[in-house]
Amino acid sequence: MTNPIRIPQNSGWWIISVLSFLPLALWFLAGSLAFKFSNSSLVFRSLGDIFGLCGMAMFSLVMIISAKLKFFEKFFKSSGELYLAHHVFGGLTLCLLLFHPLFLACNYLSISFRAAALFLLPGSNWALNFGIIGLFIMIIALVFTFYTKLKHQTWLFTHKFLELAFVFAFLHTFLIGGDLLLNLPLKIYLLVLGILAIIIYFGSKIWSKT
């Protein structure tokens, strides 16, 4: 009789980190790096793309481990360690997604400061608006989560806003276009991660109520 495969404790931290930053490798493999960093404007755009793509991958993984399935605990020392990972990667996701629009806005500084400021505000482009709305909701939800002492039921309620933020971020990612349209492996990777997050997270919520 063969022994069951043993999963190293705390391997979850490495798995989430690698999967979160895999879009960076896929992004580097597509297109000319010399062109992507050929001037300051393209540097800001490239950095904005990198932060956004990695942020979306990490957001998907945070949603997956938020389902709190027993299977995920095998990759951590305990359920408490899994919760800590959710907390840490949730904060990192917010940082990545905050820098995403800020770097892209710097790209517009070559036009004018007004153009950069307007980029950060909602307008007629709904693909862009979805990203702005999702980020705004995420900021509010995580500020309450990290910096206020909430009762457990209230804490659970604030996480419903993260669900909404994820849906907006998902729509933004696949409607905005850009490098994602030209990079099929990257598009498939983020699409699979996003769909898995939706199925696992929302599926676990439905299952728990049955």
C-alpha cells in the first residue's frame, strides 16, 4: 500500500505567491521589452499593466482561499495560518491594484496633469469605470477590515463588498482590452483563475446554505 502524498506545511504561501506573479512571466515573454520600456510614458504604462495583472491574479486566489475549504488547510499549518494568509495577501492585492491606476495615470502626464487626473475619474468608458468602482469598493471594505474592530457578523457583511469588488474587477480586466487581448496565454490564465474563484467562492456560499 502506497503512502499518501504529504503536502509540505506552509507551501500555500509559496503556491499563492508563484501563481500571483506568474502573469509577470507571461507578460515578459510576449512582445519586445525594449519597446515596452523605450520611454518614460511606456515605462509607466508597462508598470501599470504589470501591477494590474498580478493584482487580479492575487485577488482571484484570495477569493479562492476565502472559501475556507478544509482542503486548503493542508497547505498551511492550521486554519489560523490560512486566515493569516488571506489577510496578508488581501492587503498585498490592495497595494498592487492601487498602483495599477496610479502608474497608468502617470502615463498621461506626458499630455497634461489634467489628463492624468481625469483618467482616475469615472467617464464614458464603462470598462474603465468598472475598474474604478471595483477599486473604490475594495478600498472601503479593506479599510474597515484592517483598521476597525468589527463584530464577526459585521466583518462577514463587509466581505460581501469584496465579492462585489471582485466582480467589477473581473469585468474590467476582460473588457478593457490592451495587452490581454494580444497575449492569449495570459488571457486564458487570468480567465481560468477568475472563473475558478467565482465557482469555488460563490459555490461554497451556496453549498453552506443547503
